[in-house]
Amino acid sequence: MGFAGDCPVTAASSPVRPAAGNIFEKVTLTGIILVVFWIVVGVAVAAALVTTVNADRLQQYGMRLLLGIVTTIQLVVLSVGLGALLSLPIAAGRLSKNRIAAGLAYGYSYFFRGTPLLAQLFLIYYGIGQFSNELRAIGLWWLFREAFWCAIIAFTLNTAAYQAEILSGAIRNVPRGQREGAYALGLHPWATIRLVVVPQALVVALRPYGNETILMIKASSLASIVTVLDIMGQTRFIFSKTYDLSFYLWAAVFYLVMVEILSRVVNLIERRLTRHMHR
């Protein structure tokens, strides 16, 4: 026997669990299809690499590929490292209350993040060469006459803009109460930034920094356009001699391996830095 206020549970008013189950099944099926697809692609790529190996060509050009890998690593490490140093004053400008400093930092970031990296590389490699006499007069032509250093300068200026945005955004993300607590303990503002704000900001910024480095690994292939013999530059040279497209496949695998290694390292560092949050 029920009362007038009772609301009987009917099929219409009950949660629609079958629909949720169907969605779960669709997602699971889609995931399985994607996994199978990438497994097939991976097996096909591995088979292509194995079946197209030419021992004579590998012996003849293998060292060039290794030198290309070393050059790519140098490009990425130097540009990301120098970009990190350059990003510090830019990030400080982005956080500054001074309108001039903030405006200059914003203009720098806006230009280098809003224009293609290839255009920036061409402006430095081809554009600055027009001032060779002036550069010789001040003793800097040795730097700008080398394609490698022109690529380093272009990559550094570009990644500094992105790293400055990452760092300034991470610092803004630190709760204001952290600063107020440090001030209450009598810490100097600079000590607060160095000991309290920056360590917390770097944890937040770690993954974006990793993503930016991954982008720079892939973007470093643009250096081959200005005759730098990185992985892609060496691959283009080898292809011009052999017309063997498999070397481009090997180049793609080398880039993929570097990206995967970096991703693993970033994940490991992140787990170590945030292990206290998972206890």
C-alpha cells in the first residue's frame, strides 16, 4: 500500500544505465580499434625498415646519420637552454607592473609566437647577411656567417617567447596565500620568489616545458633548409645520392625515439617531484 506522496520508481524515472553501458562499449571498441590500427602500423613500419636495409648503403652513410643525430641534439639543447635563460627577464617583464617593461615583453612574445619559425630563420640567416660589413666591423660576422649559429639564434629567440609565457603563467598559478604566508614568516620578497614561488611554479610548468622541448625537437628539422646537416639535412643529402626513400623513414624513427625518450624523462621527473601528493 502506498501513500499519495509516494513516487513509484518506474523504468522511465530510473537512471538510463543501458545507454551509459552502450557509451562505454563504444569507447572501448573505439580504443581497441585504434590500438589494433597502431599495432598494424608499427609492424608495417618495422617490416619496411628491416626489408629495405641495404648493408652497403648503411655502411657508407650510417656515420652521416649519427652525426646528424648529434647535430640535432646540439641544436635542441643549446636553443632550449639559452632560451630558458632569455625567458627569465621576459617573464619578469610579463609579470611587471611597469607598463613599459610589460609592453616590451608582450611585444616580444607576440611577435615570436605569432610569426612562423621558418620566417624568423630566414630573416636571421638571409637578412642579417646583408649587414656583413657592419658585422665585420664589430667582430660578430664569425657568428652570423655560420648556418648552425643562425639556426641557434632563431630557435633561441622563438623558444624564449614560449618559455616566458609558460613561466609567467605558472608563477601566476601559485596561490597568493603562499606569498602572504612567506611574508608573514618574515621572508624577503626575493627570498619568497626564489624559495617559495619559483619551486612551485616549476612543478606546474614542467610538463609544458617538456612539450615545448618536444616541439623544438621536431622544429629543428627546419635547420636543414639553411644547409645545417642535422638529421633531416643528412637525410636529404643521402637521398640526393641514393634516391632511397627509406632513409626518410629512418629519420622519422629517430625523431620519434628522441621524443619518446624525452617524454619518459619528463614523466619520471614529474612523478618524483609530486610523489608527496600521491601518498
